[in-house]
Amino acid sequence: MDFNVGATHASPLRDDGESVNEIVKRFSTAAMSHGALSKEAHETMSTAMNRIGAWSNSGEGGEDPARYDNEKNDRIKQVASARFGVTPDYLISADELQIKMAQGAKPGEGGQLPSNKVTAEIAAMRHAQPGMILISPPPHHDIYSIEDLAQLIYDLRQINPRADISVKLVAQAGVGTIAAGVAKAGADIILISGHNGGTGASPQSSIKYAGVAWELGLAVAQHALVNSGLRSRVRLRIDGGLRTGRDVLIAALMGADEFSFGTVAAVAVGCVMARACHLNTCPAGIATQDPKLRAKFKTPPDHLVSYMNFVATEVRQLLAQLGLNSMQEAIGRVDLLKQVKEGLEGNPPIDLWRLITPPDGEGARQYTGTPNPLKTTAPLNQTLLDDSMSAIETGDRVELKYPITNQSRTFGASVANEITRRRGRGGVPLNTILIRTRGSAGQSYGAFSLKGMHFKLIGEANDYVGKGLSGGEISIAPSPDYHGEPPVIAGNAILYGATSGAVFIAGRVGERFAVRNSGAVAVVEGVGDHGCEYMTGGVVVVLGNIGRNFGAGMSGGKAYLMIKDQRLESSILNLESLINTSMVSTHSLNDDDVETLRELVARHVKLTRSARGKKVLANFDPTHFIKVLPRQEPLDTTPKGEPVPIAMPVVASG
């Protein structure tokens, strides 16, 4: 594509034109994680962008807490649906939280980090196991609809009310419709990511022939947002091959407010485009975790600072040529573009008229700061925060009781925010804040809870219980008037991205239980399909049936599954058809396992008064359980017991 953006002769800069210092505030580095990049390269980029008042992006790899309070901090923290080191202090340290719905280089796929890049340093930061491949699930693991995206946006607003929320989409056909939905879901920024680029870790098969140019995605998104009257409430950002000030200005004229640089930012700090990112052999010491190669990286932040200033200077010159005073005046002025080539020799002409035609709608064509109507907090959440303040400030124990309905979503996250700000990631002493609720809890009950926060729910809960759990404890039991087999009392994607803490549920739950769990423990009495999916740490006990595809992508932690229930000798299922044996293997219990299992079930009974748990303890038999472990665990001298054949019965408890 080629456009003419103004006169070809040089024009004098206007004295009253927007300064370079202001223009660069619209710039950011694209999401590149510490893991895909070396620590030195990653921190150099964040330092450079902070020095000029611009933005750097953590990528979905977590971040060293030592960076939060200095110029190495990434102002944009990527969440990717609560994975890889997403803790309350990580979220609170951000000025912007970015939800990665898709990657430009790999639309519809999740991220990936090869095992040879998962060093002890990277594994600790991501709450994972060294030497194990890290696969970040595609978005559909917890975002099935625009409503689910709206819930995640709401979750993030509760844990960090001051941060803007951005959503990363890929430039593809139909992205305009999705962008309109994202705006309605309450996002502040929509990023349209073009097909150029990659993560510094992806296999070639994932980054070739995927997506389309950012120009196509931006034009479609701009038209859809303007025509639906939503453009005034969101900012549009672009990435995917931006190189020059001319690229930036074209994007602005087509409707972009902000601009991200990925590959070229890496080049500015010394990348030689060896295209060995996924091999861990980067000769420049940028996309590698090899200490010998990392030692070669010597580039100071000044190099990236200079590059960003050069781009902003060119933008300023082009604005002067167009007679514009600022970037704000340029945004959405697609009428200033015209096609300069009809087609290459020997090829039919390409008609770009749709890209340079203004939207049909009469709505605003740029962000105007219109208040987002979804920036609200449920009244019960505010009441909980008010009632907890004395405990947060003094450490004195408080016990609170509330009826709850499904209107109260992300219940407890505002308390986690206040504790983190005042006391840090360690939370408060155990049993400081005890919260008793009764009824039907809304989505994300107890999300991001810290140590010292204890939730006891009598009733039922919706999806995402304990999302991002970070030390808190949650127990859920059915209403006392319920009798019979364990009921379904909680929804899908429970413990999504939890890093520590515990959940005890005296009933069955939905699909994707403990997906991306990185350290929490849990006892539950039956799970749906895809249990322990992509789990990297923690312990899960299932006192009941499991669904299909158990343990898919599981690279850490362990699970104990009940394989025999003397009360239910019929309705037997075969583990071979339910467990993902390509990822995990089954083992008998050793003495340490027996002790751990007994302790967890006892705690489960104490908190929930589970009838099933009581019977398990009364007739405790280790042969009624098996242990599920990843097939390729890191070196560990702890005895794991003898392998057991996979074709063993498991009870379907109804």
C-alpha cells in the first residue's frame, strides 16, 4: 500500500506546533515478555520509554517486583486473561492493563515459550517449572463471548481502579464488529495488531501467513466505531510493522490515537535480525536466556530514546507540511490521504478507496474523553471495603457477614487492592478478615484475594471463583437444606491463573477447573472437561468424577483423583478416555502423598462440613486414589511412587 500524505517539498516547522516531547507520549513498545527477551534487553526498553514519558509493555511474562517502583517498571502490564505471574502487586503497578485477545503474528493462538528459555529465573517470575515448555492458552479458555470480556475488564477495574484497560485484537476480516463489542464491554483502548512481527519465541509455523496489514484492520475498526457512535469513548492503537514518522502519520490520519513499535524497537537496541529467537541463540543477547549471550548485550537506553525522538521529529515535520498544529488535529483526517499507485507493472491495480474513504456515520472520528458508563462498582463491594478498612489499617481481626446475589461480581478484589497498596504483596496475617456470605455469588468471587482474606460462602457461585488467587482462602458449601449427591455449586474456569492460596468446594464444578493454576491448592467433589488444563503448579484433589481431556498442557503441580468409591460401584468410567496421556502420567501414592491428601481432605471437611469428605476420611484408603503428574517433570529427588497402568476405573458420581 502506498499513500500520499502531503506536499513533497519541505515546509518550515511551525513554532506553535506540538513538541516532540508531547508526540512521543503516544508511543509504546509492543508486548515482548521477559522470557522472550533477556532481562537486560527488556529493562533497557522500559527504561528508555519511561525516560521520555512514553510507554513500555511487559508482555504476558510477569515482571520482577524489584522493577515496580523505578524507571524499569513497565507502565503497560499485559494480562492475557490472568496468566503468567499475574498477581495483585503486578496489576497495581500498572498505568494500563492490556488484555491479549489475540496476537498479530498468531491470531487465535496463545503465546509460547520454548523449554530452553524457561530458566530458573523465568520460571520463578512466571510461577512455573524450569525447563518446561510454557504454552499460554488461546483466549477461548475463559473468554467465550463479549460478556466474558466485559467481566474480565470489570475484574481488572476492581483490582486497579486507576489503570486504563486496553484490549489487543488482530487485524482480520470482521475486526470492526469485534472492536465495537469491545468498546461496549468497557475498554478504554483498542489495539489493532497487524500481521508483521512475532513474539521472539514463536515457531515459524505460527508467524507465517497469519492476519492482515494493520491498515486494513484500522480502517475497518475506525468505520465500525464511528458508525456505531462508539469512537468517542475509546482510543485506537496500532502496531505491526511501524518504522517511520510517515507510518505513524498515516496511521493517525486513518484514525489511530496511539502507536506501538515492536521489531524496530528491538533493532534500535541492537537486534541483528538473526531470526533465531525461538532457538535461544540470539547473537546480540536480546532474545535469549543464555548467560554467555546475554553478556554481549551492552546497548544503553539512549539508543531507543534517540530512535523514538527521530520518529517524533519526522511526524512533526509532516504535520507542518499538512498545515496541522498537532497530532490531535490529524487523527481521523483520512480525507488528507490519496492513493499514489494504481498497481505494480504486470499486476492488476489495487483499489484502496475503502481505506481512504471517511466513515458514513456522523459520530466523532476520534477519542473525545467521553466517560465510560461501565466504570462502576457494585454497592456490596464498596460496603465490604469500608467494613474491612479497620482490619487493613491495624491488623485487628474482623468477621463480616452479608447476603449476596449475582449482582455482586469480583467480590473482594477492592479489598485486595487496598491491602496491596498499604501492606504489599504479603497480605495481612492469617484469619485477619473473615467474610461469611450466603446466597448466589456473582462471577469472580474472591478474585485476587491475598493471605489473611478468608471467604466462606453458603450457596453457590458463578464462573471464575478465585481468579488470580494470591494467598486467600475460599470455601463453598451447599445450602444446609440440600441433601443427596454433591450438587453443581460453582461454574467454569475456577482458579484461573491462581498463584497461591486455597479453594475448598463441597460440590461439583464446571469446565476448566484450575486452568493455568500456578500454585494454589484445591479440593473439589467433581469437575467437568479440561480439568487442570495448562496447570504449572499447585495441588488439586478431586473427590468425584472428572471430565474428558484432564491435564491437557499441564506442565507442573500435581492432582489426586479418586478412582474408587465403595458407595458407587456402578457407573464406572475409564481413565484412559478421560486423561490427556500425551501430557501427564498416573502414579500410585507414596507416604508424602498420603499425608498431603489426608491433610487437605481434613481441611476441606472442617471448612465445608462435606458429607463426602467425612466418608473419605472415615474409610481412608490410599489405593482409592491415583496421582497425576506431568510427563516431563524437572529433576526432583522426591519419590513419586510406582507408575500405575492407565486403564483404571474412576467413579462417575452423577
